[in-house]
Amino acid sequence: MNPRIAKIVDVKPFLVTVEWTNGQTKTIDFASFLSAEKGRDSIFAKLLQREIFARVKTDGRTLYWDAMTEMIDTDGSTIAAPMDFCPDVLYDFAK
């Protein structure tokens, strides 16, 4: 199993530098990672908007953005939901 994201070190437009639980510091280039989404109407394309991208957070495991999508709660109501990425994919893509 790959390490998880311990903390966010820096955020620039479409670049997130993170410290991993193994002590490594790597940068994830989301402009490159999400290049196929540019110009599309998708949840991933929304991340290519600077003001949305800058809201990135970590939960000590991966990166996520609050209220990017919706899901059905246990009572049947629709609620805001975060969007995250598999930390293994991010680790393999990071440089």
C-alpha cells in the first residue's frame, strides 16, 4: 500500500504540493491529470476553475473538495457531498 497524504504544503493554480506519510514531498499537477476534462461539463472539469481548485483540503488520507457533488442520504434526502481521489492514484501520479 502506498503512503497517504499527511498534509498540504502548498497550493497554486492546479498544483498541490503535499507531504506524504512516508516523509516524501511531491507535487500533483491536476492540469495535466485532468487534461481530458478541459471544456467538458463534468465534476472533474469544475476543478479546473481556480476559485474551486483553491478550496482543496486533506483528511490525512487524500485530497478532497467539499460540496462538489450530491448524494442521497440514508433518509432519502439529497445532500452535498465531497469529491476526492484515490490516494494511491495521486501518489503514483505525483512528482
